[in-house]
Amino acid sequence: MQINIHEPEANLAQLLKYVMAGEEVIIESDDGKPIAKLVSYEQALANKSRIVFGVWKDKVKIADDFDELPPEIAEALGMDK
């Protein structure tokens, strides 16, 4: 269901009934662009991002010398001694 930005003020109770029945309510600006989505709390929790392990596998390479501080940086930080 899509509604104009001005409708929720007058119809919040009815909109919440729709949401409790499992429907999503999209609130649009005056020019028709979606600006918010009203969903049940349970649905919002279910849609939360989950940690997906291995997404970056074979896409990121860490250099062998990653944890070695270059001499010029060590000197600039006073750590060259």
C-alpha cells in the first residue's frame, strides 16, 4: 500500500491495522517518491542484515608486509630507535 505523506496523521490507527495484518505501508512525498516504509516490528527484525561469512573471500588481498612499518613513517613518528 502506498500513501501520501499527509495521510498518516489522520489514519495512523488504520495504517497500524494494515501493518499488523502483515502489509507494508509506503509513505510517499508530495511528488510521489517513497520516503519511508511502515512495517511490523517482527518483519523489521527479520529483514535485518545478517553476518555473512566469506563474502570477501578471494576479493581482498593483504600484503605480506602489511604489519611492517615503513622506515620513513617510523622515523616521522619517532619510532626509528
